[in-house]
Amino acid sequence: MFDLTAYLPYLLNRAGFAATTAFTDALAEVSLTVPGWRVLVVLLHGDRLRVGELADRTSIEFSTLSRLIDALQRRGLVARKPAKDDARVVHVSLTARGRAVTRQLLPEAVALERRMIAGMSAAEVGDLRRLLEKLYENIRGEEATQRSASA
């Protein structure tokens, strides 16, 4: 019989929802959404990304991401610049203000991660990270295979 409480997508969603909810108050203090935070923190980690790269790294659909970048740009948190060698390519980067807001939130983000892994050994945390990466690769690999088959 199907056991929802052991079903991985259910468990992942539940953990993700709890983490998002726990971080919402910190984000509200700077008027950011979770997707907005993801954009800023990804740019802090790898500044000056093409919009497509940013969509992939944030797991935000391209059209949704474009509107989100517009909003973040209006707030002075990110900047868009066309690539010098190809006007069709647009790079997104953090502004000084965006960098400051992101760094302001980092201690709260790190504290949340510490809460999430409390009681786990370093080996368990390492295993969890590897397993989550493997889950992601498995899902993304299947999606790419399905896209190729339908093309």
C-alpha cells in the first residue's frame, strides 16, 4: 500500500516548505520574496550571469524570472547589461545595494541551515547533500531525455 509519510516528493516538499516558512520573516524585513532571495544569493555566489544561467541555478521559469529581475532592478538590487560581443545576451549582476541586502540576510540563512541539520553528524550532512544532488541530477536527466525524445 502507498505510504505518503515515506514518499520522497512529499518529504522533500514538507521540509522545503518548513525551511521557506522559517526564513519568511527575515525576508519580509527587507521586502523580499523567496524567489527574490534565490536570485540575489545566486548572484552573490556567481556574479554576472546570463539570464538563462540564472534561471537554471534558481529553478525559476524564464518568464517569471524576467519579471522578478525587473522588480529587483527597480529596487536597485540588480543591474542588467547586454553582453559586449552579443546584444541578444543579457547579464545580470548585483548592485552594491543588492550585495548589501544579500549579506545582511546571510547570517539568518546560515542559522536556518544550522537548525535544519541540528543533531546530524558531519558525515550525515555530507551524505544528505550528496543524495539531494543525486536526486536533482536524476530528475533533471530524465527531463532532458524527455525533451530530447519529444523534439
